[in-house]
Amino acid sequence: MMNKQSVTHNFKQASRETGTTPGYMPGFGNDFETETLPGALPQGMNSPQKCNYGLYGEQLSGTAFTAPSHHNERTWCYRIRPSVKHSHRYKKIDLPFWQSAPNIISNVISLGQYRWDPVPHSSEPLDWLTGMRTMTTAGDVNTQIGMASHIYLVTDTMLDTYFYSADSEFLIVPQEGKLRFFTELGIIDLEPQEIAVIPRGLLYKVEVMKGPARGFVCENYGQKFSLPSRGPIGANCLANRRDFKIPVAAFEDREAPSRVIIKWCGQFHETKIGHSPLDVVAWHGNYAPCKYNLNDYCPVGATLFDHPDPSIYTVLTAPSGLEGTANIDFVLFRDRWNVAENTFRPPWYHKNIMSELMGNIYGQYDAKPTGFIPGGMSLHNMMLPHGPDKEAFEKASNEDLEPQKLNKTMSFMFETRFPQHLTEFAAKDAPLQDEYVDCWSDIEKKFDGSPGKK
């Protein structure tokens, strides 16, 4: 039975003037200020001797104190109780389908080209935590490099249960259903064709608005997601800062037995408290959750000849220590025009130093006309060849190259510099397409030694 119980009425939310999306403030990486009660936010200082309304001042730091100013991220929160009141004695709990790197299983082969049908919904009720299914892991959560990719299957609201990850930042990509994220800093509603980013250390709970819900999660152990450098593209196109939406402050003042679950170094711990921890009445800073409508993404591409590298479609990037080689790139393939002349337009055959995990939000992906369906995933690990199947190759090699609009399509890629290792769930329980690797078996030899062969 799907649990649709709403707890929205328990929250007091800051107002937002017209001119932007109601309940949100625009801008990626901006410095924001928002309050639900007048005068709750101190002016001209961060830590007054006494805060108004009997609130407690507390800083949430997303970077080291001494990070360069243009990278430094922190938010000051003014809350009913400090966070130390939201934790007590911890005990370990088990979420067996949620795995963290390193997670190398001796009887699972990650070397290969893999594709999965959508993971089906379970008959048992699942919330945001129990419904998480890890597909791949990469790097090492303990040294804060790499990532994990997950599928979430959610039917139930988290009632009196709250969560935060000390390990990672979450990039959430819905494919089905609608969820509401009640975070310490405000409320985010999320549905397909949108994404959300939940920062490391930020506490929240998840309510089902329309279910069942299914989608993808990229769990980022490394440096925070940022907008890619546009380089010669200049100041516009791709993802623009103003289109990212940050929630206004909202708080809940409620006495009720509650659980707080923390992910720390790949393990899960539970603590019991007697109240809601979502009690931030006002905040200011630049370390905050956000949402983004993928239909606002403005792709650029080749307007004369050749197919550009997929990096041209990067929405967000999490840098590594090696310039230009990302810990994670989030890449979007959406509706767009193909106009290149005398060009093989789909992605070409290639091997890549990066590992590519793709998911289909809706529609048909141009390099694989069949088999890669909405809700499905594929994995092409580092330095393993991949590219169009025979049907896509023959069509693209012989069609008349008129301007063509790719319509009703939206797929994405989680790309990382690290090899992605399959979990036992991905290898044995998820609906793996065993025949996928055979999609290239009927590609023909066309070489006959004659120059100019077409």
C-alpha cells in the first residue's frame, strides 16, 4: 500500500515575491538569505550574542574553512535547536541494497558492456532509504573520491524519519513519479525532467507526492558539482545559473519521537530524538540544495560537419585533481537539431578513458534505436569499445542528411574517471540484458581494398 500521508501543513515557509518560481530563489552558487519570521536573520553579523526568537546560530561548512574565497561554501542557520540536539547515541543499521566504494566482488565481472531494463517496482513498501538499489561503485568513499550510481524505487513517505549523508552529495534524476524533499533549508518538489542536488551533510526527509516513484541517483564522494567552464562558448548556453532554483526557508516545530539516519564512511547509523530536526527558521549562505529543469538546458553542437564530443552536453561537473578529467560529469542528451553535413551523426565508435553509465528518462536514444528504454541503464566501462549497433550505423550511413530534429528524447550520462564496479544486485538481481553485447555481432566487414568505397 502506497503511503501518501502529507506533512506539508506542519511547515512554515518563507514568502517569495513574484518574479521567480514561487517558493524558490534563482541562481547557482549565489549567496542567499531567507527567513520565515521577520527579524530571525541577523543583519551585519553571523553570530550575535543572543539570536532573535531564542534561536541558535550554527554554521554548516561545505568546504574547508581555508578554501579559496571563490570556492568557499558555507551557510549560517538560525534554528530552534542546534544540531547536537538531533543526535544521541548511534547504533549501526543495515541497508543491504545500498553499497559504497570500494565494493569489488570476486564473483562479479565488471569488465564488459552492460545494459539493463528498468528495475521493476517491488510489492513491498519502500521509502527513500529502503528503496535505494546500488548499481555501480567507483573510487573510495573513505578517501572522498569517486561515486556510486543507484536506482531508487519509492512508494512510501518517510514518516518521522530523517537522513543525511556525511559521505556524499546527491544528484537525483527522477524518471517516474513525484517526490517532495523536506530539507533543513527548505522544500524541493521534484518530478521527471528535473534534477536536484542535495549537499553533503544536509538533513532531509522524502515524501511521495505521486507514486510509485523511480529514478536515478549519482552519489558524489568527491568535490562538489559545479557548472562546467564554457571556454570558447562564452557566457551563455548550456546550463545557465539563473535557472537553478534554491528553496526559501521552511521549518517545522514539532515534538514527536523521530529517527535520524546518517551515512558515514559507507555505513549507516541510527539515533533516536524527540522532535523534528527540520527547524531552521532562517539562513544565509551559498551552501544549499537546488533543483533544475532539464528543459532549460540549451545544447550547442556542430553546425557544419563532424560530431562533437559528448562533453559539449555537460550540465554539471565535479572536478578531480587532474584538470579536465572529472570525478563526475553529468551529461544530458535532450531534444536538439542535427544539421552537420557529410557526417556520421550518431556517437561514433570509441574507447574512452572515462567510464560511462547512461540512463534513459524518456524517449529513444539515437545510437540505440531498440533495447535502451525509459528507466533502463547501460554501462560502458573505461577503455571498453562501444558505439552504434548495426541498425543505427546503416541508417546514419545512408540517410539523406537534411536538418533533423531529435524530438521527445532525454537521456543522461554519469561519466567518471574511475572504473565502475557492478554490485551483486546489478549483476544478479537487476534485469540485465544478457544479449546486449551481441548487438554488435552482425556488423559487417565492408572493406574490399577499393579506394572510395562507400
